[in-house]
Amino acid sequence: MMRSLHKFFLLFIMSLLAVDSYSQTQIVGVVKDAGTREPLSSVTVQIGGVTTQTDRQGRFELKGNVGEKISFSLLGYDFLELSAAAGTMEVMLEHRLSDLDEVVVVGYGTQKKANLTGAVSSLQIDEKITSRALTNLSSALSGQLPGLAISQNSGMAGSNDMSILIRGMGTVNDASPLIVVDGMPDVDMNRLNINDIESVTVLKDASSAAIYGSRAANGVILITTKSGKNLEKPRLELSSNVAMSNPTDAYSFLPDYPRALTLHQVAQLTSTERANLNYKDGTIDQWMALGMIDPIRYPNTDWWDIIVRNGVLQNHNLSVQGGNDKSSFFGSVGIMDEKGLQINNNFKRYNARFNYEHSLRDNLVIGTRFGGNWSVWEYAGSEGFTQGSGVGADLRASVAGITPYDPVTGYYGGEMAYNENTLVFNPLQAYTNVRNHQNRQEINPSMYLEWFPIEGLRARADYTIDYYNQFRRGANIPTQAYNFQREMLTDRWFITPNAPIQNFTNTGYKTQLNALLNYDKQINANHQITGLFVVSQEYWYNRAQNASRNDRLHPSLTEIDAALNEIQSNGGNSNEEAMRSFVGRFNYNAYGKYLLEFSARFDGSSRFIGDQQYGFFPSGSFGWRFSEEGFVQNFAKSFLNEGKLRVSYGGLGNNSGVGRYEQQETLTTMNYIIDGQIVRGFVNSKMINRDLSWEGTYVTNIGLDLGFLRNRLTAEIDYYNRLTKGMNRPSEMSTHLTGAYTAPRRNIGNLRNQGVEGNFTWRDNIGDFNYSLRFNIAHNRNRLESWNEYLGRGSTFIDMPYGFLYTYEDKGIAQTWDDIYNSTPQGAAPGDILRLDLNGDGRIDANDKKAYPNTDQNRPRTNLGFAINMSWKGFDFATFLTAETGRKDYWITRYNDVNPNVTSYAFSQLHLDYPWSHSNRGGEWPRLGGGGLNRQETTLWLDDLNYLRMKNIQIGYTLRGKRALSVLGLNDIRFFISGENLFTVTKYRGLDPEIQGKDINEAYPLVKSYSMGLKIGI
């Protein structure tokens, strides 16, 4: 199939080149600077497959066809494409805007990057990003921008389990940033079609983010979708790519049951006489003898071959955009179809978008934006391969001695070996019969009106609604385990006969009404002022309902009415929230080099009560473009093109730690005794802290923007100091009240984050060869400065990083009894871990743990990204790497247990190779069955999670300006191949060092993929 596709593409390209090889004439001309009218040398000129460069007088000459597309490119100038003409062509190239001249989306408007005084990073979503095999926008942004740390925590299809932080963890509550899509906050960016997005802007300091006030304490991500503006003619675009994926890593369960039973014996022999072992030698010998001739009754199942498949990801999109001086439009439809690595784990999403803007008069504009998506998700357990933490609910109990399924009898296998635990896990049964089916629909329509009554004054009103509806159905098929040796059903029901049919419905919406006034005034040639005032009203509403019935009429039925109503349950609730905000911003620009900005937001939230309901969040910033100063230009003009110093300070708020009704007095039911009778009545359900207020975040930022050598080399460097005061945390209260009430929240903690960021880019060309190098780095460190409640020993302590590493030290594995006698008593034997008595008190306890303040356990200290882009005569190459450092964590999971359940544990190849034994004294793990102390968090299990990952490589070829394309009505075609997550360099022994947060049940790996695709422009 792949060979046929390659032949097709090769023949197609050859035919295009052949059609283009006749009736060519000489095309001549001169290329000049549009501003100075001076000739430009070394301009790359291309027509069809023929390329040349202009000489010192700007002249060029090459063969081509009149009317054919001819392109001109030169570093520092805009790319230009024209139709070749007869006679001598005169071509004018415009200077390309530098990075500092780009227009960047900020809160409630745009600004030139040269005039920004806050810490803002932006990214244009180009074909290098949309060509990648990605399922969501978060994955596309990972490693792209300094200060934005994104980690993918699962490779499960349909799971957008991503950790997103801007400049570290700003609070011990929800530290996720605010997401704003086309002006609407709280939109799930991972449900957007990446092909619809034009740019992403990250607001990182108080000056840039204060415009969003109480919502912006953890930073803001602004997403702008395409509009169709600035296009000479309408463009229709079709893109399609298909990717094949497999795990980046996986646990290698042992498909040799006799060996697994032997490991059970080894583990049990540490405390049991051989005659009393659960698994007898005869059982092992019998399985070895009959396993090769009777795989149904004596299986050696390789579960990965049964439950894992090659994943497939398809992305297909069709878009049209265009505009003129009166109107602009963008419309698209797309489908993403993902088949996960796990059987029966599928996710499909449909997206549609339509953006339209029209000028009714010269000073009156109307517009509308519509975005929607519909998804279908099928999965067994919310964690993928794991359905719970109990024995028999995850892969650790998927022993090789189970027959997965017999198509002849239609039975799923259960325990068979003598003395085997009945709670063994048959994953094929689980992933086939335990099925969740979820549908979700979202629509996000908006409309706006802009009026320009006088010069410089803009008034705008917009209304947006974000609506969702989600339905999930669970109807597990009753299944009983079968013993193929005894040819009978066992007492074990994987899924009970009266398993319920369950329905869960969640609906809700958010509305936002904004009214905006913006005044922009140029005062003579050297002064410019801009003022902004916004009134905003936001409202949230959510409703949840559920129902279930047991005893369905037939196992295949999935509707509630297909079950009897003797055993049934239902429930439902709703909640709402509102916020009213007043926003102001003032900008002053003097002589194009002295920049001032002041902004403030006044927020009122229904989550708080009384005097604490409103919060005021101001900020100010200053910028100095010192490269515009005469004394700087006198000595630095030859190498320094852009230079700006930025300083900002401001306050932000956060209410995410407080529930919607947490500050409201609510009632619950309780039994009373009245006249000797028990009666039902009401009682206050909780205590209220009327002084609970917003968390306050105060940020100082100092930044430097530089451009050297005609802006071929640019740099953005920032230092920040962020202090979060009054973090909302549950408090403690008298033991006399404990049990009757839950202690209310209080503002009890201060957390400081400090860090540096750098973003460095080099762009240049050598003739037809264009290339760019981009490197970004961000280092963050936090410190808990105050806490108004008791803190015991642990990874949370005053004047220490929040979540620092706190661990037992050990001196390795005891080899002999002499090692035991020469160590502090701790109940060890040869093969056990020997922990160190750090405080010298003659015993091992929690007081012997050691703190590592320079190492975090939950997140990395430093994030890095490196990108290379190259192009030459239609060919393009891109590669992208990410790295993280400064984090260590324990490799302790359900799947490397050295003290497993003695009758139902799925050993892996690692259990054969790594545990200590008398015949393997160099083993890296302690002995099997040595006791619970060998599973404690010591340095033996501690891994360095530093890593370097090849995130993406892609190669493409673009056909543009070909006569054959014009004959077909096409403007350009791009073919590409791409690889995602191709390799990782790390010392971590677990599944993936990128995964944040510890889940000892996690078994769903991240995926690496290989894709190919094309994009056609008309």
C-alpha cells in the first residue's frame, strides 16, 4: 500500500514537471527596495523549477512562461509572488517587519510588539505546526514559548490530560492559566481545530495580564482564530494527514506462566516453608509440559499482543477564507479520528467554524464568530488500562495463566492454576465488556458591533455564549469467569448479572457581555496616548443529572427503559456563578522610545460575600527603547538594531480555590429525637469564614528585548518575582467541633516564585537556502514563605520550595549479615534495602529523612525548547526538541512491586533480571518478598527525571507556481512526512519522564507516531 502511494506521488510530480517544460521564454527584470528605490542584489528569483539570483544591479534573467507565477525572496524583505510579464519587469520588495514590529494580540485589543512593556510571548500557528500528528493544541504549544510549561500525562485516545503552568506553580490551589479564545474566557482550547488558529499569545506578568484581573493570577493564554483578512483573493485549502503510532515505552509482562509461578515461590519462600507454598512444584511442571500442546487449558498469554494495537490518527480539514475592503470571512470543517493503542479506545471529533466581518459604513462594522465541535469517546476506564486501585482491577493481576477468550465456547477465562487467587484480571474481558460511551457537543457563537464615531474613538459591544451538552452511558455486559481446565464456570463474576445501565448528563453554558471604549490619539509627531475602558458581565450555569437501573432485560440492551425498575437510583443538581468587572488601561508613547502603561480591573464575584466580594487589581509598566537614543546609535548602530528595557509591577487576584457555594450558608438533613421519636430535620451544613478573601498575586518583571545584525539575531530575556499572598486553604479548628463541621477556608499562606526566561532566534539565508534557529529556556524556583497552620515534617515547610524532595537515604542493598549487623537495626536481611540513620539516634524513622531544597519532586525546575527550520527551492525541513531538568521522583508503581500478592501478580521480565538473590548479588532491586520496607521511598528507587526528547521532525516539498497546477486550478501543493516523539534520552526507569504527578496505577504510555500528508491550496 505504502509502495503504491510512493509510486503515485513520484509519477504525479514527474507529470507536473513534464507539462511545464515546453514553450518557455526569457523572463528579465530588475528588483529594487520599495522605500529607497535602490537595486537589491542576491534576491532569490524562482519560476517553476528554475531559480536564479539578482546581480549587483538587481537584474535577473531566467527562462519561464509569461503569466506563470514568479517569486522573489530576500532576508529582511517580504516574500513576493507575481505573474511573469513580457518585457523588463520592475519589482519592488517591501522591508519585512521585524519581530518588534509585529502586531501582538493583548487583552481587549492588539499592540505593536515594539510598544509592549509587559512580558508577552506569541506564536504564529503555521504549517510546521499544523502538519504535526497532534490531537490537541496543548501538545502543539509544548516547548514553544519560554515560561509556558506543558506536560502530557497520558497517551490515551480522547484524554486531554495535560498539565499547563505559566512561570511555575503560582498557588497551591488551581494554578492553571486562564484560556481566552477570541475574547471568550474559559474555553477548552484542546477541543479547537488547530488548523483554525492564527496565533497564540501568552501574558505572563501582572502588567500584561492585569486587564483580566482576578482571572489572571496564573497567567493568560490568548487564542485568536483566523479571519480571512489581508488576503488578495479567496483561498480554498484542503489538508489531510494520517499517522501510525505505537508506545514510546511499555511494561513487558512475562508471557511465561511457569516462570511467573517460580517467582511467586521465590517471593513466598522468604517467610514460608516449601511444603506450604501456594504454588506447588507439580503445578509448575505440569504447566511447562502441557503449555506447548494445550494453550487453551494451559495458556502463556502475552497480554500486550492481545490488548494493544497500533494506533491510527487521521486529521482532515477543509477551509475557505478571503476578504476585501468591506468584508472578510473564514470558514472551516474538520474531522479528527483517533484509534488509541488500547483496544476499544477510540475518539472522534468534528469541528466547524465560521467567522465573518462586514463594514456597513465607513465607521460601522458588524461581525460574528461561530465555533462548534462534536465528539464521540469510547473507553473502558478513565485511566485507560487501569479501572481502579484494588486487586483484580488493573494490569498487575493480569497473570499469563489466563485464557483471554475462547471463540468456540464464547467464554472469558478466569483463574485455573491450583491455589490461584479468584481476583485475577482478564483485561480482554474488561476492555471489551466494560465500555463507556460519551457524546459531547459544544457551540461558541458570538456577535459584535464596532462604531467609530470620531477619529481615534472606537466603541464596541459584543455578546458571547459558550454552551455544552454531554451524555455518558455505561452498560457493562455481565460476564462470568470460566475455568477451561475444569470446563466449568467459576464463582467469579467479572461483571455481576444485575449490573446497572447508567446514564450521566451534564449541560451548561457561560455568557459574556462586554462594552468597550477605546481612544487612540496621536499628538503631533512625537506623542501618542491610548485609553481603554471595559465593562464586562459573565455568568455560568451548570446542571448534572444521573440515573441507573439494575436487572436489564437482555445483556445487549443499553437504554434505561430496558431494565426493570425494582432497583433504580437517580440524582441531579445545578450551580451558577456570576462576575462583574470594570477594566481600564492607559498607554503613553513619547518619541517612539519612552513607553508607559497603567491598567486596573475591579472584579466582583458571587463566590465571596460582604466586603470581600470585590477586588481591585492595578498594575503599571515602563519601557525604554534605548536603541532609538542618539548616543546609543552613535556606537552601536552597526550591530544593534533593536533594544528595549521593560519594567513592570502589579497585582492580580485568584478565586479558584473557593467553591461556588462555599461561602453561602447551606442546610443538610439530620436526624433529631423529639418526644422519643426519630424525626428528620435540617441543620447547618458548614461554618462560614466571612473574612475569606481573594488570593493576591504581586509580580515584578524586568525584561530586555534585543535585535542584532539587521535583526537576524533577536533575544528576549526576562526576570520575574511573583508573590502570592493569602492562599485559600482549609483550616483547623477545635477538636470539639471536628466531625460536626468541616473547618472553613482561610487566607493562610504566601508562596513566592522567581525565575528567568530567555528566547533567542537566529534567521539568515545563503542564496536559496533559508534557515532559522530558535532556542528558549525558562528556570523557575518557588519558596513557601508563610503558613498559618501547623506543618509537620514533609515536603511542605516554611522557607523551602513547595513540593521539594524529602527522602530516606540508603546505602544500598545488604549483601551479607555483616552488612546488617553494621547498620542501624531495621528488621532487614540480606537482599533488603539498608536505610541510613541520619540523626544518629539508633533507630530508623521519619526523623531520618533528608530534604533536598534544590530538587522538586512534582515538576521540573527548568524547561527548554530548540527548533531548527530550513528551506531550499521548495523543500523544507524542521525539527523540534524539548528538555526538562531539576526534577526527581520515585519509580514505585504497581508494576515493579518486589512484595507482590503471592497468588495473583503479573510479573514482568524486570522481575527476572533485577531483584537481588544469592545468585544475583549485583541486582539493582531488593529481593522478592523481603517486606514492606523495601517499597518505602528511599534513594534506591529515586530517579532523575531530566530528559531530552525529539518532539518532531518533518520534511516537506511544496509545488508552487507551476503551469500544470494552474491548468488544474491549483495554487500550490505541499507533501510532507513527519515523526512525533521519536526518541527520548533519560535515566528514568519508568514509562515517561514527562508525566507529572504520581499515579502508581498508570500504565498507558505516551505515543510516538509517523505521519504523511498533503495540503492543497486553490
